[in-house]
Amino acid sequence: MSRIIGPIARLAALGLLLALVLKPEWFVPVLKPFTENNAPVIYNQGSLLSLTLYHLGLVAIASLIGTALALVMGVFVTRKAGAEFLPLSRSLVNIGQTFPPVAVLALAVPVVGFGVKPTLIALVLYGLLPIFENTITGLKEVPENVVEAARGMGLDPTQQLFRVELPLALPVILAGIRLSVVINMGTATIGSTVAAKGLGEVIIAGLLTSNTSFILQGGIIVALLAVLIYDGLAILERRVAKRTGRLAEVAG
Amino acid sequence: MIELEHVSRRFGEQLAVDDVSLSVARGTITVIVGTSGSGKSTTLRMINRLIEPSSGTIRIDGKDTAAVPGEELRRGIGYVIQGNGLFPHWTVARNIATVPTLLGWEAGRTEKRVDELLSLFSMRSEDFAKKFPHQLSGGEQQRVGVARALAAEPGLLLMDEPFGALDPIIRAKAQEDLLAVQRRLGITVVLVTHDMEEAIHLGHKIAVMDGGKLLQYAPPAEILANPAHGFVERLVNGVDRPFRLLSLSTVATIVEPGTADGPPLAETATLRDALSELLWLKRDALPVAGPDGSLIGRVSLAALRAHAGGPA
Amino acid sequence: MTEATETTTPATALTTRLDRVGIVVAVIAVLGMDWQPFATLKPNRLISGQGLSLAASLPTLWAAIGVGVLSIATIVAVLRTGALLRLATGIASLLLLAVLIGIVPATVVPPGNAYARVSPAAGFWLMAFAFAVLTTDAVAKLRLGPLARLAMLAGAVVTVAILLGSGHWDGLSILKEYATNAQKFWREGAKHVELALGSLAAALVIGLPLGVACHRNATLRGITLPILNIIQTVPSMAMYGLMIVPLGLLAAWSPLAASLGIRGIGTAPALIALFLYSLLPVVANTVVGLGEVRRSVVEAAEGMGMTRHQRLFQVELPLALPVILTGIRIVLVQNIGLVTIAALIGGGGFGTFVFQGIGQAATDLVLLGAVPTIALAFTAAVLLDAAIELSERRRL
């Protein structure tokens, strides 16, 4: 049953998302009752499409930088040369994740000012934590005997890393990236409170002018985007996991 | 006395146990042996109604088990499983006290019983009572598992592959412990195993099951000497069959008048031990000593050969 | 192939005597001490100020003590030293920094000037970060047990309480901000804790039975967990926004709901959103925890005649406890952070200060909201980590 429901629900969600972003005027009759005093029904302070693209772009850039940094660091602390940093980095990741994303965002403002910069910093810093953690976990979980076999067959350390360890750790790393992207979607929304461009603007505009219709548009678009991206990454992850025969144990 | 009458159990399409009837005499050990999927565990679990029979009747001491609520029935029957199933968050003492506590025994009586059982398995109460299962060795865990099953003084003990997870040396010791405890308490034991060797060693009677059917139900000697055609035959037809047969009887059963040279054998030794000695000492016969050490006759290779062979 | 005989060249001798983590700590500490200002002096609350070096912001004696002790601490960090010494050094350095920063206002602000604001600057934060890393590394290497970590947390809480209570930090801008908001601070703080714990309690009341039911029923599990997963994925601001609509409608239609205080904005939507977020970790961890209880243990319990109820409460739930506690830790830390955002829809909590501060570009006000939030989340994490470890001790 879920085999049919899954794709249908996904298609419906995608269709609704596209309609909301590209043809918001279609929803006027539905949203009209949520406005008072002839306030505008459809968000009118910018194109929803450009806000959506900007939002996605911000998350994509932050996630790419975060992933690159986290991978390099994760590989480093699991090599002999970086082993001394392993216990420390585990603790730091653990402590870092107790910091609320909003706090990271708010604390970045005094350092770099308002706008996209604090948001990007918060996204990268906070977003790399789950990837870093999962990179360490994934690499540490690669069975000892597999690495031993690779060594025994004469693979040099670089070959071991790229041909054996990273591919085997990939599902776990991907789970971390998925978690990070979802967190970043949310933090980027909050970024609008520090004047970063993005979909949070729509919700905030609604809150400021008590325009429930804006809140609904912004809220539904952000929610659908996040759920669809999460879902898409989960599918990708399962494909990879199937190929390597290992399922990520990190629930997300 | 346990009686199974035309007992069957279905799981969906699958007939796991197919019309099994057998009766177990009080104070004996019955071993149900078979491969995995033979229905042996299902049969055992139907006795304490962990699994309900689809049809048929099971009576314990003449009383239909279906007439008693499942939990009440199980509190009166000892149950031991592979990997012992000790509760890891409870101490040894509390583990053993599980069923007495469920039955509402008063604290003093329970405590006394726990001490009794620990000493029955030669474990000092002051050393073990307060320990947690993970602080015990595999053999100790197994003994606590049996002690726990015996806590409420059940007349019947069900054991599902109880020694399956033990290494050979600890396993042999655990088997001897079980035989000793059974003799001492006179309880009825039904034990499930896939190991024919174990079945022959422990069982007063052996029930061989395959594909849900009871193929043969007989004393071990009978199973070895006259295996039912087909599966049972294949099961016992190993190179070891004569040795298994010999290990079932003691020297006393074939001692013959006369004397022989060499070190005397005890009349309580098994025939297998006797054969081993004869071969090792390169002799045709050895003297046999009675309980008081006096010579009571001799045992010969020829007599052993006659005893170890199959039907002509 | 012959092994090279072991010769200790000066270079290898040096690298074996140096601690790599310590080198990083030292670089950060030295950067903070020599290149970045220790404190910032602002003429008033909103105008940007001027950075002061450590020497310029403290009386000579204190500056000398500071530079001396922190330099020694840096050397201890760089050399390969015992973990206990490193731990003591890290804690002592953090303590010293905490004391030093409190002395700055009296030193640099002319008496009688009530507008000037002094706050820690990048140099202070870098050094604090460096020695926090040193402390964390030592704690990780010592593998301190749960009780030792709780004792350390208690020590930190008491120290901060003493520094706050004695008025030593009163000259700092964040505490000046607190002084003008004192009443509101505790009110919002109480609200913050109330929202975080209230939603957790509600999630436990619903989530634990739901988790048990999902453990026993695969169909229910197959429906429940994906739905909770989707809910968890919705970004918090969208969730709070979406909560406004149904609750607003409910209040408009039902005078009873309105009289109970249910409105589109305020506490009710915040509480419900937090509750929804809390469900997944509680339910999923209950399912995983119960699923991890070994089959043989459950079967033994059944075989000895325990009822379903006895089995659940005496065997399965106690054994699943560490995993369930892990779920509670996730919920609590997550909720303490998410409550902050509830301020946007009038839910209250420390987020009120954060967003007010952002709106006014008043850094100190942002900190007044952010610092206690982080402290709360951190404390909750340490407490629950300890609880998890203690509950794990008796498991196989």
C-alpha cells in the first residue's frame, strides 16, 4: 500500500509547492478568509519564486561548505595523524549541538553585522556538526577486517580511504548531510529575522502585519520544501546503502 | 505425568506440530530431539502454553492445562532457555526470586530458598547473591538460569536448548549438574536439543521429531539399536553408534565369572570406558571390582562386541 | 629491509614532547591575548565601541597576573602533560578570565558614568574558547564518570552563582541589561523552562504509551513513525506559523477555548508545536529501546508466568530506559532551543530578549537571551548524559 501512497503523496506535495510558488494567485479564494481589512492576500513584497530560489541557494552553499569542512575534519581526526584530536572533537561536536541554532545566529550578528553573512556563518557552523559527527561514526564503523584486507592487498592509505573507507561510510555520512540540510532549512528561515533574504520574510511579514494569509503561504512553502528535500535525500541514501549493503543507523 | 494427546499447532498455512501424542512419566528426563523447524520447541512451549495448541489436549497430572490461566500454569512450571534469559538489570538473588515474588511468597521464605538453590549449584550466597548477571561467567549464568527455574519448587522443568550457548567443557559440567539435580529432587524434565549425543546422554526417553511429526519415542538404547526407518536411522547412523550404545550401560550389566590380569575396572564404569581401557592396554579381558574393591568377575572384549553391534 | 635504529634527533624529540591539541589551544590563546582586544568600551548601549587590550583594561598588577598565569597555562597546554594537570590548568584559566573580566569596568569607566558599557571582546572569547577546549580535551581523555561530570557541572554552577551574587560582574554590559530587565528576565526564564518541560511532559504522557503500542504493532509503527518524521522535518518558524491558523479558528468559534486562553498566538501554539516536535524522539526511542531488549529475556519473563503488564513494567521498560532517556535528552535540548523561536509568535521565553535585541541592534540584549538559553541547554545535556550512563551500568 505504501508503495502507491508514497509516490502519490510526493507528487501531490511537489505539485502544491510549485503552484504556491509559481501561481500564488490561484490560492486567492482559499486564503481570502484569512485576511482582514482588505489586506493583500498574496505576498506582495517580493516574488515568491526568487525568495524560494534565494533560500535554497543559501542552504545549498552553506551545506556544501559545511560538508567539505566536515569531511576534511572527519577524515583528519580518524587518521593516525589526527587521532589526538578525536576525543576532543567528539566532545566539541556534542557540546556544539546543544547550542540552539538561533543562538548561533544571534551571536554571529554582533561579530559580522546584519544580513546574509551571520546567517551563512550560522548555517555553516551549525550545519557541519551532524556531518562531522556522522563522518567520524561512519569511518569508525567500517569493519576492521575490510580495511585490513585492503591493506593486505597493497592499497596505499589514500587508496584505502577513497576506495574502501569513504564508500562504506557514505550512507552514514549522507544521513548526516540530510540532517544538516534540514536544520539549515530551518535556520535559514530564522535568518530573515537578521535581515537575510529568504522565505522567513514571508512569515515575518505576516506576523508583523497580523496577516495570517502570508503566514500560511510562507509556512506551507517552507514546510513542503523541507519535507521534500528530506525525503529526496532519504531516497538517495537508501540507494547508496543498498549498494554498499549497509544501512545508516543514524535515525533522522 | 504429562500427557499430550493428538496435539497439533498451525502457524498460518504451516503445520508446525502435526498430531503428536506422547506421555512423560513422573521423575524422568525426556529429551525431544530434532533439527531446526522440526517442531520440537513448539511442542515444548505448548506444555507451558507459551504457544497454544491448535488442537489436541495436554494434561499434567491428569489436569487439562487449558483449564488453568496461562500465567498461573507457567508459575508452577520451571522454564530454562538457551542463553539463559537472565534479567540483566536484576541481581542474581532477585533473578532467582522472580517466581516466588510473583507467587507472593513472604520475604524470609524467598530469601531462604535463594540461599538453598545457590548452594545446590555450589555457588556461595555471599559471593553471588548480590552480583549482576554480566559479572558472571557463562557457566555460572547457566546455573543461575536453572536455579531460577527451580525456585518455586516446580515438579516439572522445561528446558529449551539450555546448553546450546556453552562451550564443550562447561557444557559437559552443566549436563552432569542437571543429572545430579534431577536425581536429587526427583523432578520431571522435558528438554529440547538438536544434539543426539546430548539426548542419549541425558534422556531416559528420547522423542525424535521431524517436520512436525513425532517419528519415534523410546529409550535411548532402543533408538540406537532399532531406529525407526528413515530420518531417525540417518540421525543415529553415524560412526559413533556402537560407542554411544556402549556408553549407555555399565560394566555391571555384562560382567562374567572368571578372572583376568591387569588393573580392575569399576563395575560402575560405562562399557565405553571399559572398551577404551581394553584397547589401550591391548588385552582381551580385565577384572571387575565391586563397590568395596573386591574382584567380582571380568569383562571381555567379546562380550563388549556382542553388546555394541546392531541387529544381525 | 632493516629497521632504522632509533635515533632521537632534536626534531623528533620536540614533536614527541609537544601536545598537538595543546598547540592549537596555544595558537588560539596567544591570538586572543596579543592580537585581539580583551574588552570593549562603549560610550553607551548602542554605539559601537573601542577595543582595549588586556594591559589597557586592567590595573597593572592584575594585568601582570593575568598575562603571567595565562602564559604559564599556555605552556602547560603545549607540553605533553598529565590530563589531570591539564584539567586543573584549564579550569584555573577559565576562572581567572572570569575574575579578570569583572575587574575591567571599574578600571576603565570613570566613576559616575552610568551610560558607558563594558563587554568582553574577541580576545577574551578566544582565550575562553582556548581554555574551554583544553578543559574539554582533558575531561574527554580522563573519561570522567557520570558522577564526576555532575560534580564538575555543580562546581561550575556554584562558581557562576557566586560571581553573579557577589556583584563582581555587575559592571559588565550584559548584567546592566539584566538590571533594567530583572523582573522580566525571571518571568521569561520561568516561561522558557515551563514551555520546554511542559511540552516534554505532554510528549511523555502521549509518546510512551504510543511507543509501546508501536513496538507491539508493526502496522501502527509503519504509519506513526513516518508521520512523526515529517512533522520533525518542518522548520520551526513554519510550524509556529501554521499553528496560528487552527488555534485562531478554534478560539474564534469556541468561546470556551478562548476563555481557556487558547489563541492563535501566544503560549498555546508554542506548546503544541513543541509537543509535536517532541513526539518523534520519545516514540522512536521507546520503540528502539524495547526492540533492543533481548528476545531470550522477554521469553524467560513470559515463561516464568509474568503477565504482559508485569513484563512491560518489570523487565522491558527498565531495560529500555537508557534508550528512552536518550530520546528525552534529544527532546529537552532541542526544545530549550526551539522555545527561543516561540517568542516570534508571542510565546515568551528567553527568545523575547534575543529578538528584541536583534530588532534594536542591541548586542547585550541578544546576549541576555542567548547566554541563559545555551546554559540551560548545556546543563540539561550534562544532566541527562549522566542519567543515561547511570542507567546503562546494569545492562549486559
